[in-house]
Amino acid sequence: MAHNTVDPATITLEMAQRIRGWRVDEDFTWRAVARAASDLWGSAYGSNQIYGEDLCAVAATMLGEDPHREPWN
């Protein structure tokens, strides 16, 4: 399901790689990804799970990966 919490144009390649690191390498939940992103980049979403899921979907797509398959899910 597509949400509207993340504008893909606001995510840089460096941000996408950081998001991937949290989700894939550090095994963060979507809530933890959202919290880490909010803390680092100043988002008002906090630990909103939908925001974390959207961040991961945008990052995976930018990196040429499927956010619904391994290693993302």
C-alpha cells in the first residue's frame, strides 16, 4: 500500500544508504527506522511505523531493490 509520508525527491542517495543500513544491517523495525530518521533529519513523524515503512520503500527503490523482498523484509 502506498502512503504519502515521504516525498522521494527529498531522499538523497546517502540517506537511502543510511536507511538501508538501519533496516538491513542493523535489523531495525520500521518504527526504529522512523525514530532514527526523525532524530537525525528532524522529522516530526517520530517513531511512526508508516513513516518508517515509507522511508524503507523509497530507499529500496532508489537502490534498485524491492522493499517487499529480502533483505528488506
